Amino acid sequence: MPTFLANKWTKIPVFLLCLVPFGVMFWASRTGHMGPDPVAFFQHATGDWTLRFLVITLCITPLRKLLKLPDLVRFRRMLGLFAFFYACLHFVTYLGPDQSFDVAGMFKDVAKRPFITLGFAAFVLMIPLALTSTAGWIRRLGGRRWQMLHRLIYVSAICGVIHYYWLVKSAILRPLFYAAIVAVLLVWRLVDWFIRRSKTAPAPAKTQNASANG
């Protein structure tokens, strides 16, 4: 497995797998298998896959450490960009067929309906993450600041989960499932941070005796 993950060609099948949901949606549009409401079909499909790719991206770091597979990190950027790709499709479907490209009406809708507000916030938070995902931006920002910026992915995922929960209203099992995964990943990250901090903390100074010779 480590050799397979380190192979430079491995990214190609992963890239193609990430395109499969888009291919299924495209095929459904060509064959008329979108149900009675094609716009709702694309909105739900692209929204689901945005959240799935966000969760998969967040899973890379804990899996890399727990399974001792450091080469998994090679796929994190690609998975994160695919999350943004499906988020863009989700947004365009909302702005285009749903809102007829009425930007003013969209902003009114965002301000009026809380679940759309959170969905829009999740999308906006993903934009700087996508723009700064390259090695060049890591060098410009510095590793520490880049890592702090990219922690926004957790905020985006939380907003996305709440957006989904408020949207479905009654069929809440799926958003609760995603919420549980995101919560576990957040707890793992906090525990990992505390463990690393405890290991790097300086040892307490030895108490000096009252007299030099005891």
C-alpha cells in the first residue's frame, strides 16, 4: 500500500474516481433520469458531494497518522479542490436555474433564509482555501499561517452540515451522520493537539533545596 500511494501515477485513478459523481449527474441529464424536478436533483446531488468531499478531505490527516500512511497527504489537495468544484456546481445551479442569475435576488434570499445564509457562508469560506492550495501559496504565507487559514475547512464543514440539516427539515438522518463524522474529526484534532503540546512543553524546573547541601 505505501508503494502504491507513493507512485506518481496513483493520482490519475483517484482523479477519475472523483469525477464519477459528475459523470453520473451528466448522464442523468442526458437520459432524463433526474426526476420531476431537475433543478432540485442537481442541487441535492452537488450539495451532497460537496459535503462528502469535505469530510473525505478532513479524514486524510487522521488516517495518515493512525494508519501510518504519510503518502495519503498527496491526495488532500486534490480532494479539497474537488469539494470546491462540486460546491461551485451547487452554487451555479442555485444562482442559475433557481435564481435566474438575479444576483440582487440571491443576496435577498441569503439574508432572508438562514439555511441559505449558512450554505453561502460555507461556499465563501472555501474560496480562499482553493485559491491558496498550491505550494507557492504555502511559501508566501508560511507554513504556520497557511495551516491556520486552512483550518477554515472545519468551519465550512460545520456550516455545510447545519445548512443540510435545516434544509431537509424532517429527513435528518443523513445530515446527522455527517455531523457525527465532523464532530469526531474535530475531537480527534483537539486530542491530537493536546498530545503534541504536552510532548513539546518544557519540563518543570526542579525545586531547589533550601540549602546547598540539604
